[in-house]
Amino acid sequence: MYSSLKKIANFPDDTEIYCGHEYTLKNLKFALTIEPKNQELQKRYEETERLRKMNKSTIPSTLGLEKKTNPFLRAGILKDRYQLSEVETFAKIRKLKDSF
């Protein structure tokens, strides 16, 4: 899974990202447990919450935004926090998400 995300991360930042369901708000709540001080993430959460209250879609996103706010694409940045390799950090975040 991480290998696939690394390939996607190499696409241009303006690449549109479409998920199959509207899980953005729930995923951002989880992401905030990983990076509560990430200002881009806080801003995205607030905007997503506003859109969802108006019953508007948050899809698509862009790869650039995902790189700033999606912990699965930020394992390389977060690895020092966990003192693990990038792949191990990704696996840890995935495990945390499974029990969120």
C-alpha cells in the first residue's frame, strides 16, 4: 500500500484526488490525532466541516493538499516523531486508523 502511495505522491500537486465515499471529515478527525498542530490540517478540517454542514461535497481534493494534510502521505515527515523508518511509520499510522 505504501509503495502505491509513494508512486501517487510523485504526480503533480494539482492532480485531482477522488475517493469513492465522503469520508473526508472523519479522516481529518483522525489526522488531527496524529498532527494536532498542523495548521494546514486544522484549516482543512474547519473548511470541510463548513462544507458538510451545507451538505456539500469535499471531493475532489488535490494531491498538493493531501500531501499537507494526509498522514499516510506524510509518513516521511512523521517518522522522526515515532523514531521509526518511513515504512514502519506508515504501518503504525495505518494500525492507529484501524482502531480509530
